[in-house]
Amino acid sequence: MTTPEITIATPADRDAVVGSLVAAFVKDPILRCLFPDEQTYPRYAATFFGHLFDKRVHQSSIWTIGGGASVAIWEPPAGSPTGSPEGGLAAHYPADVLARVQSYDDAVHAALPTFPFWYLGVLGTHPDSAGRGWGRAVMRAGLARAAAEGLPAILETSNPGNVELYRRAGWEVAGFLSEPVPTWIMQQPPR
């Protein structure tokens, strides 16, 4: 079986990318902390991922494979990692949800380095396409771009099982947040 081509997302990929991420993160500790209600999770998570997609799609820093089945949303070093959700999300979330999103964003942002880096904000694969290595493939596309610029890459994960997966892909734990859920900040040095 051949691996499908990795492409840079365009606005036309939005629905497929958002749908894959909502499905991929349904059990993710931080997404469930932010959006704990089963009834509102799909809508709130779609808004969240759609917001991240919209902010980055014109930066040519979202890599997809399999028609959006696996996606890596990267933030180039010129921007602000994760960004403030207030403007784009305030109209879509009640105050308590917005406060949780903003609090997590602030905590992560404060833990990130001050030097330039590429930020892997989201890496996810639709469960129907899991186990094919596509997540690693789209991650490598962003890592190659960071390496071409001589910059490190940074990510955070609140899923303890992902820490070892990322270590096997060359990432190292660079920091840890205990609140609102345990979250590891990981770095991959420039190659």
C-alpha cells in the first residue's frame, strides 16, 4: 500500500480537517477538560479546530494526508503560538468555556520558550485512518520546514501515551504543566 501524498491545506480542506480533528481528540485529556459535556463537545471542538485552521491556513503551515484524514497544524515562528482565542471564539462559547480555553492558552503560552521556533499546535488522525503512519508523515513535513530554517520545534501534549510516541520520533520533554491537566512541553532540536 502506498502512502497518499502530503499536501498543504487550503480553505477547501477545512471541513475534512476539522471533522478529522474533532473525531481524533474525542478522548484527549485537554479537549475534554475544555469541553467536558458530551452534547456540546462536537460543536465546541469543531469551533476550536476551525478557529485554529482559519488562523493558519494562509500561512501554508497545515499539512494533510488522505484528504484531511491526518493533519498537522503548525505555527511558524513569526506568529504567536496558539494565539488569543478571545476574538474568534468569544461569540461561539459561553463565558465558562471561553475562560477555560483562555486559561489553558495562557498557561501553555507562558511555558513556551522565548526564542524562535516552529510550534506543532495540533497533530491528529481520524480514528478510521489510525495506524497507517500518516500522523508521523505530516509531522515530519513541518519538522523538515523547521530544520530548513535551522529552528527547533515545540509541541505540547496532555495525553501521557503520546509522550513516548513523540520521544521515539526525536522529541524531548522540555517542560511540564500540572494544571489544568498534566501537560508535557516537548522540543525537537534543529537538525
